[in-house]
Amino acid sequence: MTKRKLTDLVSSFVLFVSLSINSLAMGHKSPNITIAVEVGVILDDLDSLSAKVWLSCINMALSDFYIGSHASSFTRVVLNVRDSEEDTVDAAAAALDLIKNTQVQAILGPKSSMQAKFVIDLGNKAQVPIISFSATDPSLTSIRSPYFYRAAQNDSSQVKAISAIIQAFGWREAVPIYVDNEYGEGIIPYLVDALQEVEARVPYRSVIPPEATEDQLDAELSKLMTMQTRVFIVHMLPSLGSRLFAKAREKGMMDEGYVWIMTNGLTNLLSTTNASVINSMQGALGVRTYVPRTEEYINFRNRWKRQFQKKNPTIIDAELDVPSLWAYDAAFALAMAVEIVGTTNFGFKKANASTNSSNDLGSIGISQNGPELCKSLSGTKFRGLSGDFSFVDGQLQASVFEMVNVLGDATKTIGFWTPQSGLVKKLNLITTSGPYSTSKSNVGPIIWPGDSTSVPKGWEIPTNGKRLRVGVPVENGYPQFVKVVYDSSTNTIHVAGYVIDIFNAAMGKLKYNVAYDFIPFANPDGTSAGTYDDLVHQVFLGNFDAVAADATIRANRSLYVDFTLPYTESGVVMVVPTKDRKSKSAWIFLKPLTLNLWLTSAFFFVFVGSVVWVLEHRINDEFRGPPAHQVGTVFWFSFSTMVFAQRERVIGNLARSVEIVWMFVVLILTQSYTASLTSLLTSQELQPTFTNILDLINNKEYIGYKNGSFVRDLLIDRGVDPSKLRPYTSREECDVFLTNGSAKGGIAAAIDETPNIRLFLAKYCKKYTMIGPIFRTDGFGFVFPKGSPLVPDVSRAILVVNEGNDTTDAENKWFAPEGTCSDTSPTISDSNSLGLDSFWSLFLIVGVSASLALLIFTVSFFNRHWHVFTATRGDSVWRRFMVMLRTFDQRDLSSHTFRKSSGSRDGETYNFGATAVEDSPNSYSTCPPSPASGHSDHPEILITAEGAHPRMGEQNRSKAQTSDTVPQQPGEILLTP
């Protein structure tokens, strides 16, 4: 130890003298006075390859800094190298010696995270910055010492990249394999959290001792082979990792079907790993820190190889690894910080020196330059060999990770991961924005273990592993679903039923063999060990590997187990007794049609009758007469068409067209009404006693449910009084309860899942009917542990089973109707009435045709009598309207009906409002009686075929004053204002 220290001091002094002479030579006109700044370096096993590579990079960093652009610097870092001999205590002793005796201003190292914890405490006490380029344990961050700087990436920064790979290939489980020390344990909490975020489970954690023997490695790997999971995440240093992979290859665990993912603790050092070790890692994936292959990096690598080969001629083909680049950048950053601080205050303030012991912690001095040096380090930023170099809270910031695939004696890049974009196939350092991706399309082609190009599914059923323990219920009240029979003579258990047949069929459809045993969920005496919730919970506890039962897929259960796709129909329904309600309703004849349809029909009866009256009034004597008679005719004609008993003969073509459409509609309405009423009086005699759960709650009726079912909690959540719930255990007991009713200690309704109720009605279809579904559920499903890789495969197998004949065969075998029941009872709807929505198009056709006929008649009427309307020009609108109305009330003598019998209607008198109208073949007037007190000053108007003419005035009518009517010529109409 003393000889090595002396050698290091001599080499450091020689380097210092050479740098000083070179500096004086460059500045001979203004010679610089350089100050030596002592810096410690603590490495493991200085004779090892990694220590030699790292130390050579540190020396080259100082040489590049001082001989290059900083040749005029006033400070010179002098290295004081110590060997920790891979021991934590020796590392602490070396740090104490450097701080107390050498009074170093900073320390580069130590190598491991365990050593760093002790050294950080010493540095914090002496205010000496500790800069580690290889201690990656996340727990070091929690120390929060202002004098600790990590010039390496925190191990926790890579867990997101690892979880992105897991998510990209859809693996649901992964087993971490890590060394049993602080380095190995530090990453695990972060790794587990990251895997849980992508819904991947960690079913087991494999812990390997740091000094594990070959037998220990063999035993642990053998245990892993008996598990289903085939995805392993290895986190350890190459010294142990190389032995682990060699043993895994020996046991056949590097064959097809396995997935190995290495953290950067292994991958960052692969370039300096022996080729035989890499050969045992074929097909493995790795995550390593991305190092940009810049021109500076390439030039440095070439220079370093020449110098390293010159100083170490016995080492052939040495390579740089990522920690060596961090070592270079850390030394360069320290030289920059020292130069910024200046050449003063490099001494130590002596502490209370009560003893002369060199190992006395109480005598450690305090660096006067420490706080300033820390401030300078925190502000140091530059583009280093490993990328952008800067400290944030003393930590080197994570940037980009490179995904590699071990092939041959090297690695192949298959993609990158960035915090902003996730997985990317090609890295663009300029533009890193975009959506976060975990798609495997952003990963290049991979050669998996066993030289396979097929993506491993991540799990296998081990041939030498345990058989699956499949839990089944006992005493569930429905043996058709699951039936457990104990054979005392042979001490065996026989399990059968619909659920068992479907489970066996689904497992038989898998592309691989799965061995399993059915285990009853029972007490030692054979009785049930709990409810269905308790049975499902056993999977979460690990007592069962699966459950094959009529277990409903529920949201609260899915929080701790996984369900397959449902293998039965879904829904919670209600079964109630039926009774005859026909004789109890005196108004049943109104039920075939809804109120809206009744009102609409009545309106159109009146509307169509009115339209026909308007169209027939001027040409058909059967639609004429006193007003009361005509109103009666409208209603009689309208409603008599309902039974096609109208006696009035329709003459006009327009009225006939309206009547034809209306008769067609009436025919459909009457036939539909008759069919619906017949159905109500015959086939729909049996009605459910209750049609919804609210009626049961309001009437305070008792409700039944299958004992142990989740339906009880569901009903309580919906507001049912728990005291009004009664459990039953079998179909027969449910029948007894329903027969007795609430008043006799029974129930008014039973509520259960659809498959159970259909099985009940297969035996009791004549007495009860099914209502619902009243609640929605997802049906029955098989239960597996959370994240089980069997779930998607079994779900796909269930789809295959349902599409084939297996499900039908099982239903015919276990759910065949019993007795007189040929089929289960259908669900009864709450309403059997016909509504307006079924006939609105017919009413629309009637309305359009009647309105169109009325419009044609109105246009034709006004066109023929427009001279009457224009003859009263200047009068009020009301008088002109009344004139046209009186004209409409007259017979249309031009109609063929009156031309055939023109003299048969003499002497008829109608009273239209307050005006008496006398019909005669030779005289017809619309003039009201003259007032008794005098005559109007307005002239009378005579309307003839030639037009309208004023008639004689007051002075010319004196002879006619005693007459009640004004003489007219045939074809004339006299209008008196």
C-alpha cells in the first residue's frame, strides 16, 4: 500500500512539473504562476482493466484541459490516487487519509454506491466535494449532501425505458433478478412502480448474493424455470452477471421463449466484457446510456487507444465504456470549477485537534474553499464526451437511452428511448417533441434467445412445474352449474356441471397443454367455506390459481383478480308469480289503443265527415236539410264508416276519393283493434303480479335471492330494506317461497342472474314469469390472478367454444326443460296497447288526400262564382263572405243529379242562419225581409247571366212595398244591401 502511494505521488509530481514547464514555455513573456490543487481519486483494484481505463481517462481530461485552450490557467489539479481494494472500510480510510493528511480539495470516486455513502459523510463533514462517476444507486439522492455530485446517471432514470419495452411487446409479468446489496435493491421500488404503470406484475423477485456460489445460482435459476414467467430483468454488475448468464445458458434458459433484459449496470460495460461472457448473452436486450458518436468522441477514442496501448502493451483491444467517459467529463468539469474559483483559500481550517491519531475523525479540518468550489461545480455546463454535462441538485440529468440486442460478440442498436417521445427507431436530437410512444413498430428487428425472430409471449406453462389449482364452489343450490360429489369408497372427488364442461372445453382449445386439478372450496366437513366473494378472494391470496364457478364479473372483484370474457348471457332479472287479470277490468275494451291513438282517430272521424259534407252539400240532397239535420249527418256518416254501415250515397268524385282512402284506414284500424283486443282477452290472460322492483319496495314485499350471491348487496344499494330480503338455497325452496307469498313467510319475487332464473323456469315455467333485466351485469367468467397471462388465451378459447357446438351441447345436457316446460318463459312487456307511432303514416295520407280534395273544391267553387264575389266590391269583408256562403248553400243546378229531377224539390225552405231561403224552379232570392219602418238607401243589385245591374230605386218600388219578395226572372239573383 505504501509503495503504491509513493508511486502515485511521484507520477503526479512529474505531471505537475511537466504542465508547469509547458505553461511557462507558452507564456515566456508574462510567465504564469500556477498553483497546485490537490484532488483525490479513489478506485477499486488499480490493477484491474476498468480501473486502468478510468484513470487514464481522468489523466487525459486534465491534460486536454491544461494543454489545450486553458494553457494559461493559474491552477493545476494534482491527482492523489488511492486503492479501496473493493472494500467499503478501505474506501472510507482512503478518503479520511486524503482529507486529513493530503488536504485534497475534492475527491473523484469511489466506485461503488456502498463505498460512496461513507465517503459522502466524510466529505460533508470536511466540506470537500465528492464527485462519483460510477455510483448509480438511487438511494444516494436521499442523502441530500450539498457536497455530493453524481457524474453518472441515476439507476432510477432507466426504469421508464425498461417498462416501455415491456409495454411494447405486451408482456404482463416480469421477474427482476438483482444482487443482494444496496446497489441491487436501490432500483427495485422504482422498477416495480414503472411496471405497474404499464399494468405489468412482478410475481417474484429473485435475489442473488454478491458472492453466490455455482450451486446457489443453479438453485435460483431452477426455481425460476418452474414458474410461468419468462421475462427477466437483470440488474447487477458484470462480475456477477457474467456468471449468471453462463449458468442460465447451461440450464437451457437462453433458448427460445425466454426474454432477458439487462439494465445499464451490465450494458454500459459490455464493451470491456470478455467475448466468452457476451457469447452466453446471445439474444438478450439491454438498456444503456446513449453516447453520441461525435467527431470529438472519435478523435478522443483514437488518441486514448494509442496512449493506453503504449502504457499497457500487454492489454490488447481495450475499449472505452460509459463510466470511463463520465470519468473524463467529471475530471474536466472539476478542472474548470477549480480554475473559476481562483488561486486563493485552498487551505484547511483546523478543527479541534485533541489527538495526534491520523484516523481521528474529530481532527478533520474544514476546507475553506469547499463552498465556493461547490458553487462553481453547480454552474458548470459544457458539451462532454458523454453528451451535455451539467448538474441539477448535484445530479447528472438523464437524457437518452439506447436499446441494444446482443448478437455475436457485439451489440446491435434496435432503438432509442427519450423522456419526451418514448420509443423511437431513429434518434433526432434536434426535434424531440411529439407523442409519447410505446409501440413495438418503433423498435428494430430483434434476434431473441435461441436465434428466434418470433416475439416470445413472455410466459410458458412449465412442464416440470406445479399443476394449476382450480377452485370450485360446493352447495351452490344449482348443481346443474357445478356439482361436487365425494366418493368415500375411493376417497376421490368428482366435479361436473355446465361450468366444468365449458372450462374443460376452453382449456382444451389452448395451443399448449395446461395441467390442472379442481379443488372444492369447502370446510373439512364438506360444507361451503364461504361466499362467492370469499371464493374469488382466494385467487388473490394465492390459495387458488383459478376459479371455475358461476361467478359474476363485477367491478369490485376486478380490482384484485382478472376475469375472462363471459361464457353466459348477462343481466340480473326478476321472477314473479302470474295471475289472471281479465275479469277484473271492465274497461279492457279501451286498452287495445293508447289515449293518443283514440283522440287522433276521433278527430279524423269528424274531419273526414266534415270534408265529405262540404264536397257533397251542393249536389247531394242526402247532405242537405236543416242545420241540425246536417250536423247529425256529418257525425252519423263519419262514425258509421267504422262498421261500413253508412246509408248516405256519395255522388261527387272528390268525396268518393276521400271516402276510399278513409275506408282503407278504417279497415286497418278496426282489424288491428280486433286483433289486439282478442289477444288481451285470450293469450294475455296471465300477467305478472309485479313488473318492477320499485313496486316491491313501495309495497314492502319480501324479495328472495340465492344464498351467498352478490345480489343481496346489489339490492341493498338500490334501497331495499335488508329485513325484507330472504335467501334460498335451491330451486325447490325458491318455488315454495314464491307459492307462499310475503304474507305466509315467503317472497313476492326472486331476483337472480339470468342463467339461474332460466334454469329455474325450465322446471316451473307454468307458474312464474321473468321480468327484466332489471340490472345490468357482465355475466359469468372464469377467475385468474391479476395480470395472469392465461386470461387472454382462455378468453379467445371461450370465443371458439361459443362459436362451435360445445356450448349448445352443454346447455342441452344441463339445462334441458323439465316436465311440461318446452321452453323458458319469455319476458313480458309492461304495455300491449297499439300506439300512434304505428299508424301516423295512415293518418297523414288521409289528411293530405282530404285537404287536397277540399282545396280543389274551393278553387273550383270560387272560380265559378267569382262574379258574385266581385259584384259586391266595396262592401265589407264580412258581407262578401256571407254572400259567398249563401251561394255555397244553394243547390248546384248544373249538377247531373238535379238535371234528372229538376222539379221534384219545389217549395223546400231551409233556414241558413237568420236568412230564410225559398227554393223554386223559377225564383230564388237571397234577400232578407225589408225593415217595416222604411227602406234602405242602397240600391239593389240584380245578378243575371249577363252580369250584375242596379235595380229600381225607392221611388220605383212603391207598388211592390206590400210584397214580401221581389219579382225575379228565372236565373236571376237579387242582392239587397
